[in-house]
Amino acid sequence: MSATAIRVLVADDSATVRKLFIEFAKHWPSPVEVIEAEDGEVCLKLLGEQRFDMAFLDVHMPGMTGIEALCRARQQGNQTFVVLMSGQPKSEIVEIARKLEAYDFLAKPFPGGDLIAIFKTYERLVQPVRALLVDDSATVRRVISKIIDQSIFRVTMDEAGTGMQAVDLCDKGRYDVVFLDMNMPDIDGPQTLARLRSKNPNVRVVVNSSEPEENVLRRFGNQRVEIFLKKPFYPKDVDRAMRTVFDLPTPYRIETAAPAPAA
């Protein structure tokens, strides 16, 4: 197995489910190493002793449940990308999973397309994202930067206080994503976007404003905007925006609460 393989822990008392992951791994374009656990105790032991890139944990296992194993692992500082599995989940289980920062929840039986979506998401998440935040308010930039730092994506952020500063920064390097305010004192959002796209036609744009979405997008006319975020917004909204711009759907997203909204 290649040293660069994605290491995946599958904890489920069902041999059929574990075999499903093993067969899936054989056909994934990049190397995947699957390690099996039949119960929660073994799952927790493996999480404590080994490094895993992803972990798929069944909620209901004999002895220690997947929820209990995840809870203890998180208490020990484990930050593995976790997906929980179960039948149709009850609301209280989803709430616990959200608090334990499980990324997703697969409702059994799940098709292979759901696994493809999650693996694609993981591979995008581990790639660095270079982003530019354009807003004339230093306070707003500070709040939004904090929220983006809480995102599951690995974002390196540069900031610009005006549209012209954003254009100058784009002269020096390319960005994957631009978070663009609508109203600024020198050139506004649409004018800034036009100049940015002339330098980097493929840059993805998230427009943020406190104005109604239809009013903002009307001002952008025919210019492509990937998604609109209405202030105030939260880390879950940033994650949704990033999944949109990178075309990363997930079958059942556990939304993450936020301690503070963007202004």
C-alpha cells in the first residue's frame, strides 16, 4: 500500500458493510487503505493508536456505540474527519453528532454515489485554498476571517480594504476564491469583479452583502457569481458556499452551529 494512501477506519458490526468499503476502495482512483473494527471498543483503541484520514462509524454497535467512541476520541483530541452511519437518524442523535463535529451522516442503506461524494469532498478539503477577502470595513473583515478560519476548508486568506487593493493583489498572484463585498468607496463589487476576471477568468466568487440577494445579483448583471451570502452568516454558510464553488455535494450534511455571525 502506498505511503500516500488515504487511511480509512470503518467501524461497523456488519461484515457486509465493511466489505462494501473494501470493494469501494479497490475502485477509487487514488490509493485507499481500509482498516476494520467490529465494535466501538476496537474503534476507540484504533483511533487512539493510529492515524486515520477518514473514519466511518456505525452509531449502533455492541458494547460501546459509535457515538460513545467518537465522544471519547474527541475528548482525547482526535480530529479525524468522521462520518456516522445508521438507519434514518433521530433528531437527538443528529444533535449529538453535530456537537461532536461529525462531518456527515450516511443513512443506511446508502448507494455508492453517497460514498463518492464524501470521498470527493475529503480530497478537496485537504487541498489548500487561496482566498481573497474584499471588504472596506476592517471590523467586518476580522469577523469574516474568524468565521472562515472555523471552516472545514484549509483556507489561506489575504485581505483587501478596497476594490483597487484587490485588483493590485490579483496582479501579484492568483486566487481560488474571492469573498467580495457589494458596496465599497472606490470601485464597487461589480466593477471589482470585472477587473479581477480580466486577470483570472476562472476565479470563483462569493458575493456577501446585507442587501437582498435579488438586488445585489441584478447589479452584477451577466457577470458570473457562484453564490451569494447574506450578512450575517455563519461557518456552516461558508462551508456551503465553498462546497458550491467547488461542486461538492454531500448526501446528508450535519450543519455546524456558529458562535458568532459575520457582520
